[in-house]
Amino acid sequence: MNDKEQITAVVVRLRNFHAVDQQERIGKALLHWIGDPLRPKTDKGNLRINPILVLLAAMALLAGGTFLFFSLVQL
């Protein structure tokens, strides 16, 4: 298989792959991204958020609060 045939084959495979997901909405993709990878839904069918994202958000809030406290309070 020469280079041109290989490039053509890769292009065809990529077009077929991306043609399947043309109707995917950004909201669904975002919910899939923030969902827990092990158990994305609760028993009631609600979204379960990834615990790592919750931890990172809590750490960002703590760091932001600490920064604001020490920059706004006169010691």
C-alpha cells in the first residue's frame, strides 16, 4: 500500500467515524464528560457527578477564598 492509498483509506475511515456522531448535542457531551465513569446514573436515574471534579472544584474554591481573604484583610 503506497502513501496515497493509505491517506485515502484513513480519510474514508475518519469521515465514516465522524458521520455517525453528527447529531450529538453539546449538552449531552458535557453531561457525559462530567458524569461518574463508574456509575453515571443513580438508582432514580439522576446524573451522578464525577467525584474528582467535585474535589477539584472544592479545592479551587478553597484556594480562591484563601487568596481573597489574605488580599482583602489587613493584618
